[in-house]
Amino acid sequence: MIGYPFTALATLLVLLVYAALTAVVSRARTVYGVAAPAVSGNLDFERRYRVQMNTLEQMPILLPLLWLSAAAVGDIWAAIGAVVWSIGRVVYARAYYAEAAKRELGYVISAIPILAMFVAVIVTLAIRLA
């Protein structure tokens, strides 16, 4: 039995968002004629690729914090953080696809739960170790 069912579901959501962004890049290779292994040559493709890579760059920070948060502050709170992060990634992607300079709101939405989970874990550890 999974001790943190909401966190597990939220983790699956994070992975689903990443898989969808990966599929967008795969389709963009065909649409924009960017054959692998190239990752440049068409700005529309490059924006889609950067969204996928930026998301991948955040996942090694998010996922451990997500599970540490589940243990530190609770299953539902951690899951909410992952859902907000996932929404932020979708907002980020849509804005970045349209115009790279407009990606800030999605980035901020994604950054807030990471920062909140980090602080929550540090504070909980400090209290428990005191």
C-alpha cells in the first residue's frame, strides 16, 4: 500500500505533463523539419524543445522535495504543490510557445511550490532536530 496516495497521484501528473511536453517536441520535429539529433534550426521547434528541457531541469529538484514534503507536512499539501507546479508548467509552455519573453508567469507559478516545499522541509527538519 502506498502511504502517500495523493502525492503518488500528483507524481503521476508531473510525469504526464513531462510526457506530453516530450510528445510536443516529437511532433514539432516533424512539423518543423528538425531531424534528430539537431535541436536548432527553427525557432518554433526550439521554443518547444526549451520548454521540455526546462521542465526536465526542474524535475530533479521537484520530485525529491515533493516526497520529502509529503513526509514533512503531509500527503495532501505535497500533492497540492505538485499540482500547482504542473499547472505552472502548462502555463509556461503555452506562453513560451507563443513568445519566449512571455513565459514568466508560468515560471513563477512553478517556482512557488518548489520554494514552499523546500522551506517546509527545512523548517520541519529544524523543529524535529531541535
